[in-house]
Amino acid sequence: MQQRPPWVPAGMDLDRPNAARVYDYYLGGSHNFAADREMARQAVKLWPDLPLIMRANRAFLRRSVQYLAEQGFTRFLDIGSGIPTFGAVHEIAREIRPESRVVYVDKDPVAVAHSRLLLKDDEHSQVVHADLTDPADLLSRPEVVGLLAPGEPVAVLLVAVLHFVTDEQDPEAIVRTLRDALPPGSALALCHASLEGRPDQADAHQDLYNRTPTPLTMRSMERIRGLFDGFELVEPGVVYLPQWRPEEPATVGPHPERMVGVVGVGRRP
Amino acid sequence: MTGPPPAGDRTAAGRPTTAFPEDWAQLLQSGQGAAMHPGALRRLVARTTALLHRSEQDGGFDAGSAEEAGALLVDAHFTDPEILARAVGLLHGSDLAQGRTAELTGAFAAGWAAALRERTLAEQEAIHQAADAARKEAERALRESETRFRALFESAAIGIGIGDVEGNILAANKALQDIFGARPEDLRGRRVNDLVHPEDTPGVWEAYEELVSGKREHFQFDKPYYRQDGEVVWTHLTCSLIRDDEGLPVYQVAMLEDITDRYRLQERLRHQATHDPLTGLPNRTAFFERLEALFESPEPGARFGLCYVDLDGFKVVNDSLGHEMGDQLLAAVALRLESALRPLGHLVARLGGDEFVVLLENCRGEQEAVAAAKTVLAALAKPVPIDGHRLAVGASIGVLERPVAATTPMAAVRAADLTLYRAKEEGRGRWTLFDPQRNARAVSRYAVSVRMPVALDRGEFFIDYQPLCALADGSLAAVEALVRWRHPQLGVLGPDEFIGTAEETGLIMPLGRWVLEQACGQAADWAKRFGAHAPQINVNLAVRQVRNAGLVADIDRILRTSGLDPRLLQLEITESAVVGPHDESVRALHSLVDLGVSLAVDDFGTGWSNLAYLRDLPVSSLKIAGSFVSDLKESGKEQQLGWRIIGGLVSLAHTLGLTVTAEGVENADHAERLRTMGCDWAQGWHFGRPARPEEIARRIADSLGPKDGGPGFGSGREGTR
């Protein structure tokens, strides 16, 4: 069931900061507007590690996609894809699996428009404007239906997106709905801001985001692990961002928890 | 994960130039490099290192290579200005491009900045394009949605109107225009408040005010409107409130469905259910609805009036001229009543047959109700011409005018009906005013006759027994069975209160038989218990019973069934039971005597007192009516006369060989005088009131015990007579 009637366009307000564009700014991109930059600068001032965290997050996306491609995955569903400042999923995957197909999903109309401009000549990439909090609608979109068609397993990426789903919107139920729609052997790669990594920062950071159209809900590691219910976790399980399959052990650093993000990759039996 | 310490510190410390490739590699590993695949990063380090070295080769200086190295970093997303600062420091302290380090550094920085500027512009361009595309998409969606909405609005089968909260109509769709029979310009600019209709459901405008002031979100009503042509259209109206983002009321949306046909059908069905098809007047149902509504929440002191009208002689018209004529007459009468009384604000209804009722709501007093009754009579004064006949029709009217609080709808109608009967009895063509006392009496008669048929089945009757004592020794000689009725509403009734009705309705037959069965059964029981001391049982026979052919057989059967010695049964008849010596009933009486039963004449002296019959009838006892004794004066001449008459009756009876019982004996003086006169038995309060059978049994038992003699033995339980 759709949450809003189909004839009502999604709100588009460039005067308010937007999570996708703020993220781009953290990564040094210029796909953003004054309001986004102002909010991002304020956040970084309060929490100077944010650009590092975002790069670590981006690195996890790269490593997990590389891993999945190496495992033979050629179908990727990137939900909450935002503005892929660099290292878009299809680029990473195709270095290993040139035939890879990617469906990008985002609820922000500007991010979607940007992705469409970027991918307009890419036959194997599609962009869907849909909302994760309405998984049934998301799963009913033709592009998604095509990707999930029986045959090959699909890698679903929920990287730094579920913490923009509030408790009332029931993230566990959303993941369950997605999980149950996946062909056997499919995978889930997930990154979620944890409460434990930097308890000193959590409250202020959430407060900042709660003033935007995309409030942030950081969750306990335990609860994040619970999101993999029904999946078999691959090594090393649910860990802090840098700890997940680093190419070089040295990059993990002495304080991986400072990267706050908790990640994991699970597979459907 | 933090990067290595700033490389510039180490160059400043004068490290050997051979360290440059490692320092450069370390620099690129920090920041953005952390997000890169190590292989890619290694390739980037190698490529940029090579370019920087190439700029100093061949002894000359190639600014292009250094610029390219700077640009490559930007391409790999090394866009943070800090990386430039640190790269410049590292290059400056290196031994690259010997002597031309500043140029090299400058070229690198220029390459980086130029690439960053390009990149920034490109990304800004891209994001603006994206925003633009998104906006266009949103606008397109909005336009599409608006088109859809407009189509929905315009072509909806349901009437839709949009207004502001001040009540101005802003838009009306085609269906709404059709409902109102109006053109767009007829509706535009009109105000919602102008759409009042006199038949508006109470509360509809209050609901509207609540809606536009934001106190409610929507309401639904069936509401009539005037069409442009003045006709009335009935609609089912749903009105909703539209709020802005801040929640303030901005618009109202009304959706109207034309339900005129449905409404008219409902009205017709309702009319049919509540109106008499012959006369078109409200029917009994409608009348009672109105009457009951009156009683639901009356104002203090509210009064109402009823005229219960019954046509005089209508049956004659119906029977002699036919039902069709009768129907025409009823219709004509209805029309006259309606046109005479409706203008006064009274309701005229037909209750059925030739009965009509006039209801006066908010009656101002008796005079008004009486005036209404007079109006009815006046309206019917002139003959009604039908098919060449001139039918004279009169009416009798029961008028009732009461405070609402004093009665109930059902009681009021019954009272008006009973009052009508008085008008009929008093000679028709008149009105009679309700009289509470007469009504009470009439009600009891009414309640008696209505209830009696079921009372026997329900065991509401019972029998008390009154002693008849021998005056000679005061002993209990007989008991008279007296039937009582424990009426559920009226309490215990004596025979004088219902036997008359029982005779009229014929119920006396089963009731009389029941009394005989009970009394005989009881007497047989006493006979069994007390043998020779058991009293005789006296049972009254009604006229109708005496004349009934099955009487003898009934008595015979009852005697057999009960096992009572016939000599213990005495049947009391009245003089009027027997018309003449050759009457069929006389033979029946003889047959009874043949059975061994004795007969007594009851209430002697109150009827014809035909002495000749007495001689011919097979009676053995005579009971002198109670009035002879109880009416005796205290003293004086009249008292003397009274006693002489009683003495005459006693000697007359004795002459005929009859035993005499005096009724109505209430004191010892009278008992003594009767005894000295030679009267055999006596009955009355002095000897005991009617009592329950157990009480009688106790008296018999007591009399068998230690003899205390005398007639004054306790009267036992309080009787009802």
C-alpha cells in the first residue's frame, strides 16, 4: 500500500538540508546546496571525525560490493543510493563482473534525478524513486521486480540508510519484507550508525539530523545484529566499519569503534 | 584510524630526498586514500610520483607533468584543501626539479586547483541539473495530478462544490450544477448560508458552523435545496473541511448526491404507513405516534385534549346502502372534519371503522376541547349528498381534556372511548365530558369483561364460605359458597362485581360449573372429616344456569365425581330463574330434587315474590333477603312494621313447609328476635363472615371439642364482604 496518493509529487525543498547531499559534502563533493553545506559544516565542527567516518563507510561499500562480486553476484539492489560522489556500485562491481546489473533506489527526487542523468547511457543500471519505508511499493516497481526475478541471487545494499528509518516505521519489519522477497542465495550488506561507537556524540548528532526531513536514529549493536535475522552472516560477522574484511590489516587502526558504523554481510540460505 | 603524522614535519626536519616516494605514498594514504582500494591507491601513487619526476627530466622543467599530477589527485577525489597544503609542503622540501622546486610546487598546485574548479563547476552543474530535472518532474506530476483532479472534479457523477470558510462558493462541478439546475455563473459568488431550506434537518447549520470554524472535520445530512427554478431537490450532503499545512481551516468541500427520488419514495411509503387510504387522514399509527410524542417530554403544566368521535347510525347506511356508499360517506365526513378542525391546528385521525379522533396539542382548557367537539357536530349538521342521496349523519363524542402529566396515552384514549359510550347511552348526537369517577367505574367494568375469559384458566377465582347457623342452638348448619376473583389489577372482587358481566358474556356457564365442582368437592371433604357434623353446602345458581339444558346432568356428574351426599347440597335460585309453572326449567328443578338435592329460593322478597310459584316449585327453603333485617330501624313504628313483615314471611314459609333463613343478621338482638319468631337459620356477620375453607374446618373442629356453646364464636379471618 502506498503511503501517499500517486498524484501527489514528493516534496522538493532545496532550502532544507538533505542527507544525500550532506553526505556528498562530507566526502568532499560539490553536489550540494548552501543549506546542505551549512548543516554539514556545523556537524563536522561538532564531530570532526565525520568525513573520515563517511570515507570508511564508502570504503565498506566498495569492499562489500567487491566481495559480493567475487562471490559471483551480478545483481545489486542499492537502496538509499543517494548521490554516488565516487565509487558507484556498478563501477565497483563491473571491475570484477562486467555484466553486473544495478538498480539504485532513493526517495530524494534530486538524488534520483542526479543518478538518472549520470546513468542515462547505462543500459544495465536503473534508478527508482521509491521509499524504503514502503517496502511493498518498492518491491512492486517493475525495475525491482525484474532484478528480483527468479534465477540469480541478488545483493541488497542497505548502506547507511536504515538509521534514517524511525522506530515507528519498524526497520525490522522492512528488512523482513525485503528478505522474504529475495531469491535463495541472496545477500544483504548493511551499515548502520551505532549508539556504542561514540556515545558522547550520539545525542548531539541525532538532534542535528532531527531538524532535517531525514531524522537519524542510531541503534544498539545488538539491534543492528538482529536485522540479519534469517541471514547467515559471513566472516567476520557484525563489526565496526574498518574491521570488515580490510585489504590491509593496518587500515583498521587502533579505534575502529570511532567510525561508529556497524556493518555486516549476510546470505540467505 | 588516523593518518600518519603530517609528512611536512618530517621534511622540515631535513630528511634525505630519497624519502620522497615513501612520504608521498603516506600522504595519499590519509584522508581520501582510506576509501580507495589499496591497489588503486598504489597505482595513483606510482603515477603521480612518475609525473612529478618527469617534470624535472632532461635538465629542463615540464610544468605540464606537475599540473597533471595535481589534476590526477582531484580526479581521485583528493579534494580536501588540506591535502594540497601538505602536498605543497612535501614538494617544497623535496629535491625534485632541483632549483625549480617553487615552480614545480606552483605547477602542481595550479593543476590541482584548476581540476578542482572544473570538478566543482561540473558537480554544481550536475546537481543543479538534477534539481532542475527533479523540479520539472515534480511539476509534471503536479500538472498531471491537477489534470486528473480536474477531470475527477468535472466529470464526477456526484455534485462537488468548493467554498472558502467565509462561505463563498468558489467552484461547482457539472453534476452540482445539474442538481441545482444552475449555470456556473448562477452559483459562482453565491454564499453557502443562502442555501437554507425550511425543511432543513435541525442541527445541520450548527454542524456547518462547527465545520467552518474548525471544530469538526466533516458532517453528513440529508438536506433539501431550492433549485434555480424553485423546485426542491433532496440531497445527501457530505461536507468536509480542508486545512492548510499549519492546520488552519481554508476550504470546505461539499459533496452532494441527488436523492430526491429515494426521498419521495420514502415519503410515500411513510405516508402510506401512517395514513388511511380511504380518507387520506392520519391513521391509528400516526395518531398514537403524535400522542406519544406529546407525552415524551411535556412542558410543565402542558395539557391536551381528545375528542373521540363515533358516527351515529353509520352501520345502517353501510347495511342498507352498501359498503361503497358507506366508504363515500366516511370520506366525505373525513373531509368535513379535516377542513373544520385542521385550521384550528388540531389533528384529525381515523382510528378505524366509523371512529375518528381529534387531538388538541397544547390545549388551553376544557372549553377549547368542548369547542372542538361542537365544531365536529356542526360540521356534520348538514346531510351529506352522495349519489343523489342526502345522508344525515350524526356523531357522538367523548371529550377528554387533561394535563399531560395526569395520564398516559393508552389510558387517555380508553377514557375518551368510555366517555364516548356515555354519550351514546345518553342519546347520541351529543358530546360528553370525561368524568373521573364514572370513568373509574367504567374502567372496572371494562377491566372485568376483558379479563374474565382468561381468569378462569389462570386460576384467578377462588371460593369463600359463609356460615348459616341454626338459631335454636347457634350450631353451624350450612355454608354458602361465594365466588371471588383475585383480579391482577383490581384486587379481590366479590360476586356482585362480576357475576353480572359473567352472565352477560356467558362465562357464567363454565364459571358456575367450576364453583359447583369446587364447592361439592369441599363439602365432600368436610363430610369425610366430620361425618354428621359436616355442614350442608349452599351454592347459587344463576338464571342462565337454571335454564341450561345440561344442568341436571352436570350436577349429577359433579355429585358422583365428588362423592358428596346429595342431601348435603342445596342450590339457591332466584325468583326470576323461573318464569312460570310450565317452564322447561321447572322440570329441571324437579329432576334435581329427584337426585336428592334440595332447593332454596334466594333473596326472597326482592323480586316478584310470586307466592303461587313458591307453592308449585319443589323448593324446601326460603332465604329472606338481607335488606329486610339490615334495614330495620333502631326503634319506632317503622321498626315494628319491619318485624311484622319478617314475622309474616317466616309464618308464610312455615305454612308452605319451608325452612326459613334470615340473611343480613348483624347483631345478637336481631338473632334473638328472629329465634323467638321461629326463624330456623340465620346468616350474616353476626354468625360469621365469608371465610376460607380452612377457617370453616377449624370452626367445625372447635364445635366438636369442649362445648362452650353459644352463637358468638369468633368470626375468624376478616372477610371481604
